[in-house]
Amino acid sequence: MTITRIETNQRMSRVVKHNGVAYLCGQTSEAESVAEQTREILAKIEDLLAKAGSDKTRILQCEIWLADMADFAEMNAVWDAWIPKGHAPTRACGEAKLARDVLKVEMIVTAAYE
């Protein structure tokens, strides 16, 4: 059984790969708006997926946390334009107090890789 960790520090790894599945740590952004934060987060996810040997067509699941559910439609507008047609993963979205007040969105992705 091989476990590969990418961009690891004392606290966490940004990606952990095991048995064909890549687990990404929560991605955030400090951009101004929910839409801008979502775009930056999705770009970070794409970068980490590439490092894991995967891409956005292989996302299995995405957990999304919003600081305020009133931002759901704004986040979804960016998400819907980003996810390739026919490749929507399972997804959950909830409201949570995030680690810092400036954070409005956090996404946690699990994806397949070869």
C-alpha cells in the first residue's frame, strides 16, 4: 500500500494520494468577492489536481463551505461555468464559520487519478 503526500508540512499535506484517489486539503482565497474567491480556489484546485496526476473531469466529490449561504448563487455561477458538462461530481454545500473573517468560501475536493 503506497501513500503519496504532496506539499507536506508539519500540520498537513495539500494532497494525499492513495489507491487511485487524491484527497485535496481545503482551498481558500482572500480575494474581495465570493465570485473572485471561487475563481481563485478553482484555479488552486486545478493546479493541485495536475500535481496529483488528475484534472477537473475526474473530481469525485466536492464539499463547499460558505461563510454565508446568501452567497450560494454567486458561488454557483462561477462553479457552473467551470465544471465540464457531463463531469459534475457529488457535492455538498453548507454554511460554516471559516478560519478567518476574510474567507467567504472553502472547497475540499476528492478526485480519481491514474
